[in-house]
Amino acid sequence: MEGVLDKTAQYHAEVNRYYRHNAVRIIIDNAMFFIVGLGLSQYTILPLYLSKLTNSKILIGLIPTVVIAGYALPQIFVARFLKNRPRRKTFLVLAATIQRTTILAFLILTLVQHSLSPVVTIVLFFIVLAAQNFMTGCWNPMYVDFVGHALPRSRGTVLGISYLIGGVISITGGGLITYLLKTLPYPKAISASAAIAFVASLISLAAISTWHETVPPQIEKPLIQAHPDGNILHQVKLNKNFQKYLLWRGVIIGIEMALPFLTLSAIDHLKVADAQVGIFAIILSLSQTVMYMFWGWLGDRVGYFKILLIATFLGCAGVILAAHATSLGLFYMVFVCAGAMLSGQQVANMNLIFEFSESNEIPTYAAIAQLLLSPISGLMPILGGVLISFFGYGPLFWVAGLFGFGGTLGMFLKVKNPRKEPATIK
């Protein structure tokens, strides 16, 4: 027992010794992926790219569906794969490297699409998009597990700083992308945007490769708990509060049916030029930038459950505002609210996994959350495209807003704050 305690003390000492080392590299990685998200935004750039190839709103709504499905599918298998592998950095770097090659593949597609038919280009686009997010899904459980152990304190603040830096950089990048959209013909501006994303992803990869991995001295429980019927979802049944959280988080996801169509609604209603999409991207990025640091700082103090509720409420207000927006100024406010929601949810989602789960169960909780919520998230944009086809933008935004409000209210009333009263396994 004394030897175990000594090893545990050595483990914590090593984590503390490399805390700043890893925090700096995590900040660089997250900041660069902010640029990647801007250059390949599923809410602005990719819908614009695809809208030049097809008029189908359902196909455009399929973009976030493919993103979410590709991201979710491999995670539970990766969590199983990690079960008896205490050293994960090699696999983490490999997944990150392959993911970067898919960004390069999209860049190449935009450069050669002039020699392809629109149908072939669309098919290749979705194949590349699926592959990119599949590899991101392979990476995520390892990343969440690494951050959870490498940053045992002030995690929200560190992540908030990374998003703040990324947001500041991406504001400049958004200005550049706006200029490119205005001055370069399609698809050259998209190619330039993808090139910016690819370069940022390489900087991120360089930071990842220098992370220091500290291996815990022992694993008290398996990452995927054994169960007689082999049902991996049994982990959810053991934690009733987490189960309720997943239920109401699923209802909140209904707001996502509106997100891919905010930009298209402004374009269709106000007849703005393509360059305006870059301005929307800047506003979205600026809103996220301002709020990331605030959400991280506040979450470390009051818990991330409250952050999720407040951020989602702001997003609902923005989506309902979009149903009645008749000017650019109002649409700017829509993207301000959307940015506040997306940043708050992004900061809260990962940190809530840490608050609900035990330290050695982080990959399992992260994977199960993605496995259960992602099919709903993937379905919502398709449903949004169907609603637009039959009823238009206004009814869609109202339905999405009501889903968000309903889920927020249900979570507030039915789910216990895991920071106040840590979840117990019965």
C-alpha cells in the first residue's frame, strides 16, 4: 500500500511539474483549431461552398449531420481500445496526423473540381467531410482523457485562454477570408480558406507532438465496466443524474436544426453578397472570443452546469430573433447570440464530463455522451432542411428556439448540478 501511495505521489508530482508545459501546448492546439473551425466552418464556409453546387437545402443540412455522425461513431470503439493501454500519446498523434491529411484532401478537391461534374464533386466533398470528422472522433476520447489528467486545476480558465487567443487570431483570419470571398471567384476563395485551415492544423499538430504524457500508476476501474450482457450503455444506467442530463441535453440539441440556415436566411431575405458571409463569420468568432474566457473563468467558480443553461438561453433568444430579423443589424445580433451559445456549450460540454465522471472513467463518459447525443444532433439539420422546404425559415427558427427553451427548463428542474452534489454510483 505504501508503494502505491509513493507511486501516486510521484504521479501527481510529475503532473504538476509538466502542468505549464502541457497547458501552453493545449492552448496552442486549441487556438489553432479555432482557425481551422473558421476556415472550414460548417455554419458559414461549407454551406456557401455547397450552395454553389446544389440548390438542395436538405443536402446543405446534411453537412452538420455528416460532421456529427462521423465524429460520434468511432468514439466508443476508441474508448474500448484504450482500456488496457495506459500510454495513449502515440495513438493520439497518429489520429491527429491522419485528420490533417483529410483537410489537405478538401483543399485539393477545391483545386481540381473544375474538371469534375457537380455530382462527383458533391460526393467527394461528403466523403472527405466524413473521413475528416471520423478521425476527429477517433482523437476526441484520447484528447479529453489527456486534458482531464494534464490539467487537474483551473481547467476552464486554461481552455478559455486558448479559445480567447484563437478567437483574436481568427478575427484577423475572418477579415482575410472576407477579403478573399469578395475578391476571388468561386471556388478559389474556398481554396484559400481551406489552405489557411490546413496551415493552422499543422501548427496544432506540432504542439500536440510535444505534449508530455504522465501515466497514472494504476487504473482502479476498467474504462468500460464489465456487465453480464455486455451492454456498454449500462454505465449510463448506473448514474441516474447523468442519465437525466443526457435526456435534456438531447432536447436542447433541437436548437441545432436552425444553425446551418442562419447565414442562408440572411442571404435569401436580405439579398446580401457572398462577402457578407465573411462578416457573419467575424461576428460569430468575435462573440465566441469575448465569451470563451468569461465562460471558462465563471465555470471554474460556479460549475459548468450553470454555464450550459445560460449559454443555451442566449442561443434560443438569437434563433427566435432570426425568425423576425429584417435588417443586417438584427442578423448581427443573431450571430452574437449564436457565438455566445456555441462558446458556452463548447466550454461546458467537456468540463461537465469531468464533473459527472470519475477520473478513470473520463473516456467512457465522453464516448457514451457522444454516442447517445450525436444521432439526435445529426438528425436536426436534416429536419431543419425539411421544415424550410415546407414552411420556410421563420417556423423553423421558432421550432428550434422552443426546443432549446424546453430543454433548458427541463434540465434546470430535473438535473442536479454535479458541482453542487457530485453524482454517485448506486
